[in-house]
Amino acid sequence: MSANQIESVVRLLYPTNPAFPPEFQNEALGLVRQSHQCVIGLKPTEEPARAYICTMLAAERYEISLNLPQPDITKSTVPPRTYKKLVKLFREALFPGSIQASSPMRRQKRAASAGTTTATQRRSSRTATPTASAVVSPSKPRGDVVQDLAEIASLTDAALNIKTTTKAAPAKRKIVRGGPKSGDPRKSRVYELCREMGISDSATEAVIRSYKQYNNLVKDRWGLLCGIIVVITVKAHPRLMEIGTQGFYNKLIRISHTSMNQEKLDEWIAWSNRIINDQSWVKRVTDPRSCEAHYRNKSKKYSSGIGNMITSAMSFSNEGRKMDYEQWCEEMRTRIKTQAKA
């Protein structure tokens, strides 16, 4: 992140091009650097909003002095609803222990309500009997608001080089999106699962590393794990697949205690192959004899294009129905042979 990029973001957020002081860019860059340490785990689609949010938070110090308008968040690639949630997330992480900074719209509403209260007091002072509005406390002076904003800014990170005269702020807590859940696969369970499937230790380490790299991106983490296990088994132990693909799938679904069906597993296999196929730790365990066509066809089946308007559940050419047909043919041949011998 450079100063030129900050200027571009400022022009998008504030089209009126307000005259920010020279130190504003350093403050915005400092918040961006700090956010990389205390706000992690953002989705790839949410990462572009980091510069917008940090720049907007840095500009809040100058809202009153420069009379800034409402920031234009429509230029961000993130939807407005998600953007507001991310602003709250960044505000809690970058300004822990401080008073809740409000948006310009809320300040305008408070100012309007404060003006109404003052007018009510003036009218009440002319009456003979005091009313309830006469005891309403006066609104906070403008100077106190500026002082509060200065106190908020003093709680930013050391990158801003602002010394605080108050007590030190509490330790910042890291906010991670998509953290672990109670039903997620544990590392010990992954070792046990790979051992039961006959996977080597090196391939198991590749499975664990792949799962750790991408599990925060999905909700069905058992589905992701099963897809990764199949892809790495195809690459590292092609003989396990040559013995019986359907039997391997059924065993994996059974011992993983998931309610996943064959079609769902095929989708996870195709998706897992796309994201881990070119990773270095996967290439290190790949056997030269691995049957690439095993999952190349699956990935092609779920690619976009003409002819995919019919889902795999309605198609008679998907892998699951082909296997069911082959199994039925084998049963029919066995019955015919049995009847011929009788």
C-alpha cells in the first residue's frame, strides 16, 4: 500500500476532494499496516475493502475541521451491508477500549436533537412553572467533541507516532473470521482417518496442510477434507484408486461419519483439485503414475459452459449413475451364469 493508492481511495470516498493535511496519508498507511496484524482471515472478496475502511477511519479525525461529507462507499467492490459489518469489525480491532466512534450521519442527528433541546429550554424559561424539559442537561460544546476525537485518535497504533497522556490501551485482540467450530475435523481425527484409508505419512501431512490452508473459506469442512483426501490419494497412491474407486469413496464416507452423498463428494473432489493441484506440498507427494484423468473429468463436468443447464442429479451420464449401471450389469451377468448352470 503506497501514498498514491491512498490518494486514489480518498478521491473515490470523497469526490469533493477535501484538503487533508500532509500527515493524513501517514495516518491512513499506519492503520492499514496495523489492520494486517489485528484483522486477519478476511475473505478474498473482502480484502479490497481494507484500504477503503482504514482511509475512512483515518479521515474521521477531520470530519468537523474540514466539514467532510458522507463517504461514498458505493465505489468499493464490497456490498454496502458487508462493508458496514467490516467497518464495525475494523473499528473494534483498531480502537479497543475507546468510546464508540459514530458515523457522520449519527453526529448530525445528535446535533439536531441537541438544537431541539436548547430551543425547548428557552421556551420553558418563559413559563411560570418549570417543566420537565427545563432540567434537561445542555448539549456538549463543540470544543469537547473535538477533544473526544483527539482522544480517539490517540489510541491508534505506534505507526502514527502519537504519544498518549492517558493510561495505556488494553492489548488488542485478534479477530478471526471463519474460526474453528465444535464439529470441525480435528488434527488427531485426520491422522486416524488417513491411517484407516491406507494413506502414507507424507501424504497425510499434505492433506493436513491443504485443509489448514483453505478450511476458513468454506462452511462444510468435512466435505472439503474428504475432497482433499481423494485428490491427494489419486496423486500419491494411484494403486488405491485402481483397486476400486467406488469402494474407496464408500469407505471414506462411512468412516468419516458424514451424511454426504456421491454427487456432493464429486463436487468437493473437483473443487479441491482446482485449489490444491499446483501447490508445492502436493507436487512433492505426487506419484508419476498418478491417474490424472480420474479427477480431470470430474473437474470438467462442473465447469461452466453450454450444456450444463441440466444438473448432475438429472443427467444420466454422471459418474454415480455410470457406476450404478456397471454394478447392475455385473449383477445381471452373475444371475445369468447362475441360472445357466442350474
